[in-house]
Amino acid sequence: MSGEAGTFGVSDAAACIRVPEDSDDKYARGVLGVVAGSDRYPGAAVLAVEAALRTGLGMVRYLGPRRAADLVLARRPETVTAAGRAQAWLIGSGLDDSGETDPLAEHRVSVALEAGAPLVLDAGALPLARDPRARSVPRVLTPHAGELARLTGVDRATVTADPERAVRDAAVTLDAVVLLKGATTRIATPDGRMLVVAEATPWLATAGAGDALAGILGALVATHARDLALSEIARGADHDRLAELAAAAAIVHGRAALRASAGGPLTILDLCAAVPAVIRGLLDGSER
């Protein structure tokens, strides 16, 4: 699909929502592992977990420092805070980048990387895209312009001047699906496919928005893990499917923000609360 580009609409997003069946249990519905948050940024963990659970899966398994875990459980007591199997892992939202060390942080990241499951790499985990353990599985990166510039060694101005080229180049260089966040979201695959989503409201430029997007995307990846074969032969198909799930996450995220905003300010918990209604609207065709 080299060179293919195009918009990704609500009907496409609807096809990325897995509806549970009568025979499903919580594991069949998808388990997302989350390594996020820190003592410095505990709220990121809360928002990522909240968004993931609102998107619809069987379980979120959270691994993080005690302060963040306590806040996650206070907000979402159904969260499991013990290591175990997961169909996908989200790593990075709110990881401490101040240089202060958490002796268990590296271990938690290793647990996720060594699970052999598809990965969503956000914020502080973006440099892990080059880790051999990450390169062996399907993975999608979710940088904003500044993070993409740091990750690829170019100026931010270069990214903002030509975001399509920047995200395409990054996808090829990193051999990963890359979602470049912004007022217009662009998703590129290493094979040159580009999907474009323009759903955001300017009110969405607020702290925590990226954490919620990562949680939504993580949930979609976990619920579609069966579609993501890990063989080298299937690598191109994995990239295409991951790109579609990333675009669907951007639509759910943007539509939920529009509902939460209603033309005015919003908080990210407001956005998360609107996610189920957006998904219902995608499935019944009313979200147009």
C-alpha cells in the first residue's frame, strides 16, 4: 500500500470496535497491561486506565508505583494491580523523565517488553521503539510534534512545517506505525500508508489529552490482538491493522472531546465519560 493516503471516517472506525459475544469472558474481551504514571506524574496513570476501561475491554492490568496505583484503584477499583498475561501493553504515559530513579520502574517496563504482545508506546516510552524487544512485536508510537522531533533528531520546526513527511520518515526509520498527534492526526506505516483524522476541537489542547488517547488506543489494540499475527510474513498486515486501530482511536478521542466540550472547556475525565456514548453511536450509525 505504498504511498496510499486518505481520510479515515466514522464507518471505518466502527469496523474497529469489537463487540463482545455471549460466550466471551473477561480474558476473551481483551486484557490491556498498562505501565504508566510515576510519583511525579500519577494522574497520567489514572487517565490512561480510565480511558481504556471506558473504551470497552475485559480488564486493565496496571503496573506502577504505589502512589499512582492507589489513585488508579480509588478511581477504578476494578483495575488489577498485579503482573499477569495481557493481550497488549501500553507503556509510557506519565513516566518520570526528571532523572529521578524508581528502582522498580525498569522492571515494570521489562515485564511489558518481554511479554511478546503488541505495544503502544507513548511519551516517556517512545525511545523504546528502538529496543530489540519492542522491534520484534507490532507497535504503534504516539508522539506529538516535539516528541517526534526529539525521537528522530530533527528540529520541531521541521516537523511542524511538513508533518506528513515527518511522520512518514519516522515510520520508515523506526519500522513502526507512528501516530503524530495534533489538530489533525496523521498515522503512517513503514510501507508508506497514511491515514488522516481531523476530529479535534481546540479545547482538547489540555493536559492529559494524550494519556486518554493512549488508553483508548491501548484498549482497541488489546481487543484486536488476535488480528495482529507476530510472524515476519504478516508484518505488513500488522502495520495496516495497527494504523486503522490508531485512526479509530483518534476518532473516538476527538468525538468524545466534542461531546464533552459542547462548545466550551472540558476536562479529560469529561472526555473519558463521553467515550461509551461515542462508541455506541459508531456502532448504531448515529455518530455522524
